[in-house]
Amino acid sequence: MAKQEVSATKRLRQIVNVISKNHFLANFYHQTNPEVIVAALEELGPTFIKLGQLLSTRPDLVSPSYISALETLQDQVQEDDFDTVKTTIEESTGQTLAELFADFEKHPFASASIGQCHRAHLHDGTEVVVKVQHPAVRQLVEVDLALFTRAVRLLKYVPEGSVVDLPQVVEQLGQSLRSEIDFTIEAQATQRFYELNNGRGIFLAPKAFVDQSSSRVLVTQYMPGDSIKGLLADPPTLALPDGLSLTDVRKGVARSLVENFIQEVFYDRFFHADPHPGNLFFLPVPAGSTQTTTQFQKQFGDLTLTINNQTPLPPYRLVYLDFGMMGTLPASLAQGIAQVILAITTKDSYQISQAILRICNQTGPVDEQSFNHQLASFLRPYLNTGLKDYNFSQMIFEVTSLCRRNHLQVKPEVTMLLRAFGTLEGTVAKLDPSISLMDIARPFAKQYFKEHFN
């Protein structure tokens, strides 16, 4: 026990020293010198590197310059040997490796701060990917989060003119990190996304094998394909289907990504919150398949009249991967998002402010008139010249900062949606600069109101 206490004391001293010598608190609170913050996180090790990577996905919490710097953080972890992996699997699942898998590759094909991935086959021949958590990750995360919070209190830095709230940031990132190290959550999310999206148009998703998974082991179906990064390259590094030009493929992929994402938001209310190119695979397939869509449905007493339409699908599929970061929207928030979209199309700053108020929690007294004026002033250049010429991450950060100054906190589910929307927008803009996400989102928002309100 005493040995653990000494270890914790030494770790706390290290954290305090790194924070102090890098002026971490002053820089972070004022969002200055992001490269210094990156160096400090790298020095503090895996937990803090992972926190920095999570923070790079949150334009509502940090500035665009910080996001750019934090995106450079790389995992610095050693691969676990096969005996360690085998022990983790067997202790966590209660089954032997031979009982779970027909074969298992001893060497991982990928490794990161949380775990490493191996290929294997189930006994029925299904090819799977097995993600195995590194030993003691959970304990390390909990200890480091507690010690970092304690170190911040010990240093007693009181910022003036702060543009971020560090305790709030640590709390939100801590929740995200705890969810990410519980693989049962990711297994459930993977399976739910599979049931909602696999076979929806050109989209495919891996199945989760929940019975073979645990809190430290995740088993999912292996999915073929290559990252759509290859479509963004010029010339492309992916093989294109016969008869389709690069422009045709890029435009088709861009529109499909946007339409499916909006369906995830308004119909499923369950969406992939990290749709970056590394999590999206492109897979050429033989031509000739079709998709059945319901064009019309009407009830006449006990009789239901349904008219379906079959449309040809292009000779490629898009595969979603990695479901560690997912978003869920209650019906009330889906309604609020629809109202924001429709309000933006009116270019009426008052309607926009009223819609934003509906997707925020109040943290203190709110002067609505003052908030309306401040937001109108901020939105004026965007509404006059259009959104496409502006940095989406910068806009999110400034809007959430404006809300915070007015005792408003954008609900976490919404900030996750905005972040996902911004990530998707960056990919889509590279595929097809002419596409407008708002133009595609608007009819979905209108349809949502038609279906849910009289």
C-alpha cells in the first residue's frame, strides 16, 4: 500500500512539474502556444496523449489552432506480446483462445494507446478483427485523471479573461475516455449501427460479436476496402469501378455521405460522431444491384397500400468503421436541430437565436435580448456572404464561447453532432466543393416537422 502511495506521489510531482514548466494552465485557459501544450501532453504519457486526441475532436471546447496542433499527437505505445494478449482475452471473456477462435494471428496489425488489433477466424469461418485492451489501462486512466485534477487545484491558478473552462473540459474528456475503455459500450454501438445502416443504400457496416466480446475485448466482423483518403488523392490511389470517372465517383460518394448522415440524425437519432476518412472505406463491387425504397404508404382501414421503387446502385460501397465515438439525440434535440437548420435558411438572426436557446442548458441568468443582439452581430457576416467561405471549427468555437459568456451551455449531444458535422463537411468539401450540406439538410428538416407535428 505504501509503495502505491509513493508511486502516486511521484506521479503527482511529475504532473505538477510538467504543468508548471510549460505554463500549461495559462496557455490552455487563454488558448495560446498550442505547441507547448502538445509537448506537455506527450511528456505526460499515454493517458494525456489520448486526452489530447479526444480534445482535437472538440471544436466547441478549444480553438482551431489548438485542434490543428492536437491532431499531430501520435500514440507512443509498445505492442503487447502474445502471452499478455492471450491472458487478457481469457481472463476477460472466461473462455480459452481455442474455444473462441479457430485461429488467431499472434502479431497485431495496428496498435494505439487503448489497445491493439489482431486478425482471427471464428469457428464458423467468419473473419474477424479482435481489439484487445492493453493491461492496466483502466487503472492508469483513473489515477492520471484524479492526479491531474489534484495538480490543477494545488497550483491554484486563477485566470483572467479565460476563453475556456478547464474543469469542464477535463470532466467531459474524462467521461469520453471512460466510455472508450469499456469495450462493451463500443460492441453495443457497433451492433446498433450495423442494424440501422448495413445495406442502407451503398453503406455497409461490420457486425459485432457480443458473445465473444467483453469490457476489454472487442470482436467485430472484418470488412474489406480501402480508406477513402485514396479518393481524395490526385491522382487517386484507389482502383475506380469500370466506366466511372473520378469526378462521378467523388460526387456520388459526397452526396451519399451527407444524405446518410442526415438520416442517422433525423431518423435514427444515432450517428457516427467521428466520420473522418480513416473510418470510411471504399469498396468496388460488381454492377447490377438495386435498392428498394418506399415512395408512398397509405392506410385504408385494415388495408395498407405501399408503393415501392427500385433504384440502381453504383458499383461501389462505403464501409463505416470504428464505433468508439457515437452520438445519440433525444427527439426534443432532433427537433431543436431541425429548427436551427430551418432558422438559418431564413437568415433571421432572432429566429436563429431562439432556436439556439432550445438546444442549450442555462447555467445562470440569461438576458435574452442581449444574447440576441450579440448573436446577430456575430452572424451578420456569415448570413450576408454565406457559410461556405468560413472555417466551420472557428465558427463553432466562437458560438459556444458566446453562449458560455451568456450563461448558456450547448448540450453535449449537440456539440458532438456539430463536431461530426464539421468533420464530415471537411471530407465532403474535398470530394465535391460544389455540394451544400445545408441544401441537403433542409428538406430532411422540413420532412421531420411534417412527420412529427401537426
